[in-house]
Amino acid sequence: VEQTFVMVKPDGVKRGLIGPIITRFEQKGFELAAISLRTIDRNLAETHYGELKSKPFFGELVDYLTSGPVCAMIWQGPHAVENARAIIGKTNPVEAGPGTIRGDFGMDISGNIVHGSDSDASAAREIGLFFDRDHVA
Ligand code: ATP
């Protein structure tokens, strides 16, 4: 079964968007395989976004991700990675179309509400960072 890693970022959790985001994944046809609400430390945030280490906004991104609880989830179903990215929308909410999570709920790239894995390899890596096997359905 194909799986992807999705994380409601701290701004999404603070704004009460866990429910609407879960609803969209369920309505699309995804099946929930794991869910965990937790505050992540800088080490995990830096590892998760390791490929962005050289970007000028990296420090700000790690501050943002560790500023409050995140809701980490594994969603599964056909073409899980591509289907999740389609309902999440483009990275910048300014460009994300209406009907997408970022397009409907976000205003600015520094608060884009949700993360979704960009490939099957990233999904496997990110699932391994956030979940123990015995917490997956
Ligand atoms: P994510 O990995 O969170 O799903 P993405 O794959 O759509 O997002 P990336 O280019 O991997 O986009 O960027 C990762 C995250 O870094 C973005 O979601 C956003 O929070 C942040 N980010 C990206 N570009 C910028 C920027 N120019 N300024 C501030 N933050 C940014």
C-alpha cells in the first residue's frame, strides 16, 4: 500500500485546522494509518528539512516548526504522495489554487499550514523520523 507523510504545522494546529484537514483527506478517499500530536525539538525539525539547510530561511523555518505542537500523520491509498500534494496545493499559499488546503486556509509562505512528502523516498524517510512501527495501524 502506498503511504505519505503529512504534518499539520504549528500555525495550522493553533488555528484549529486539524479537523478540516483530516476531513479533506478522508473525503478524498485516503485511509489514516497513524496520527500523533507532539512538539518537535530543533534536532528533528533540522533533520526533517535537512535538504533546505543552505537556504536563507532555514533558521526561521526551524523556529516556526518548533513553535508549538504539530500533528503528524500517515495517510495511505493509491498514488498517496501525488494525491496528497494535489489537495495540499502549491508551497506558496498565494499561488495555491482555491479548493486546496493552502489555497483555502493560508495567506503567506512563512505560514503554509501543512507539509506533504514530495516523493515515495521522502515519505519513507519522514515516516521513519516521526513514527515507531508499533504506532502504525
Ligand atoms: P513542505 O516540504 O513543507 O510540504 P514544499 O515541499 O511545498 O513544502 P519546500 O520547497 O520543500 O516546499 O519548502 C519547505 C518549507 O519551507 C515550506 O513548506 C515553507 O514552510 C518553507 N519555505 C519554503 N520557501 C520559503 C521561503 N522563501 N520563505 C520562507 N519559508 C519558506
